[in-house]
Amino acid sequence: MKLLQTPLYKECQELGGKMVPFANWEMPVSFSGLIKEHNAVRQNVGMFDISHMGVVQLKGKNIKNALQNLVPSDVFRIGPGEACYTVLLKENGGIQDDLIIYDQGSLDSKEETILIVINAARKESDIEWLNLNLSKSDIKISEFMPEGALIAIQGPQSISTLENILKEPLSDLPRFGHRTIRSNPNLINSEDSIFIARTGYTGEEGFEFLSSADTARSIWKKLIQAAVTPCGLGARDTLRLEASMHLYGNDINLDTTPFEAGLGWLVHLEMPHDFIGRKALEKQAKEGTRKKLVGIKLQNRGIARKGYPVLYNEKNVGIVTSGTWSPTLKEPIALAYIPSEIAKVNTQLEIEIRGKKHAATVVKRPFYKKSF
């Protein structure tokens, strides 16, 4: 099957991006090198082409009432201009996908509008799931700006850098806040707009914005001229892992629940509204879970990769879901599911790496936390 290319594919190629297959897309894994890109985001500012992500628009009336049936988080806690991170669930409490819901209120009509950003690999199944479960409503479900480009600008200098380029005040936008910019010198035509949100997947300050391909290309070039470091999937992975942010297909999937994955804070069982998977999660809340996702640090330079066995008292008790060498901490870190009874900080484990056992310790997550 031919791989898809984002609107910024040529721009990434021109900058020396090393392209690799990812979720049916041809994406840059690195430009100047993973360590340099990672440090640029932690210390200064970097940018990512994330146009492969899915963006779904829901339009209609009483959207939140219908959407509440699909997620365990109270969506009525956010209002226009606000967003929340949550998950879609199956009946068994397993995670269909993790996503961000953006409440846009009523924009140009009496209809409510909500945007949902979903994972590239789950786009088709998520849209099918939404259509299946919202079919009895009058809600219109469509891809939002499917020909557009989505860019993430992340790092401590992201606010000042983006304000200088967009000529828009952004420091007043709260975390998980968002707005649509309709009048801006960067827009290629008068009908264009920029949807911008103070969100990200790196554990740093930053923004993500969606616009037409032409506008995105223009802003991308201005970001390069402003010495913003282009970053690839490699740095994106090490950054999110240091911040203990989950990667779908690795750390969460249809066989893991929010309670098992350390995402219990997304589950609002105190709300009276029913939702898919509620009974399964109520049972887990009462009885506990058999496994839990934990953070692990290895005591030497061995790197624990996805699928490596986790040992406790010489017995295989779990598997690594994500692992890397942390450029910030300068030590190997990993996430793994292990039995709940030993999922405690300071528990001594071993990771089997190519037939050799490496000492490891359960540590508190996240590995790295930015003070905002």
C-alpha cells in the first residue's frame, strides 16, 4: 500500500528529514539528530509536523449529551474555548483510543461545535465508532480540514516565538485553551483561519495549530527562519516518554483500562451519566486491578525496548511497553505492566535484554515534569 504524505512532506524533505513509515504515513523520524532535537524542545523551541493526526468535527445540538455516552470524563466540565484529555472505551473498559476534546461552542450558527483530535493509526476505527454510536442523533460527523496541516511548536520559547510570527497575543491563552484566528497577516486568503490550542505531547510549554496547507507552509518557513528546530518522531517519542505520556498501541490498547494504565483521573464515576465501559470500571474501582503500568529506571546503560520481559524474583511478571535512553535524565527509562501487588515505588525488578538480566527499579511517574 502506498504511504500517505502530509502537506509538509516536501518541506520536511528539503530540511533533510529522514522519512520512515508510520501509521500508513511517510513521516520524518529525525532531521539533525534525536538528541539535538530533543534538547531543543526541552531548552528552547522545536516544531513537529503532526498533520497525520486525525481531526474530527461534531456539529449539531446537545453534542455533549451524546458524546458523554462514549467517554468516562465529565465533558460538561469544559466550556467554549476549553479542552480536555480523555479516552474512548469499549464495554470491557478497554481503551479504543486516547484523544483531546475541544469545545468550540456555537461558532457561526446555533449549532454547537466540538473538535476531537485522534491518533493517526486509530482514525478510521474511531470515526466508525463515532458514527455507530452517534447514529441516532442529529450530529454531523466529518473530518475537519482534511487537506490542512497540523503543526506542534513546543518548548520554553514557544510562546514568544509564535507571538512574534503570528502577531497574536498567546500568553493569555490558558493550558488546554484554544481559539480560532480569522484575521491574520499570515493567512493566505480571507476565507482561511488558524485553529490554535495550548496543548502538546512533550511535557513542555507549547501549542498546536491547524490551518490550510498553504498557510501552514508559510508559517513553517517563518518558523525555520526564526531558528526553530524541526523535530521528528524520534524526539517526539523520547519527549513524551520522559513525561510519561501514553502511546496508543504500546502503553494503552483495547486490553488495558484507564485504571490499569494510571489514567484513573480521567474516570469520573461520581457523575450520574452512563457511558460505555462504566460497569467494568465500577467493578475495577471496587475490586482493584490485576496489573498496573509503572515507570522503571534501569541501573545500567541497557535500554529496555517494547516487548522485553520483566522479571521479579526470577519469574516473568510482565512486559515493557515503551523504553528509551532519556536525553534529559541521561539514564534508561521504561514503562511496563506488572502485577498490582508489586507495582510499588522502589520494587526491585530485572529486565531481560537479549538474554541478559539488567537490574531495574520501579519509580514514580512522570520521569520528568515541567513546572508551569
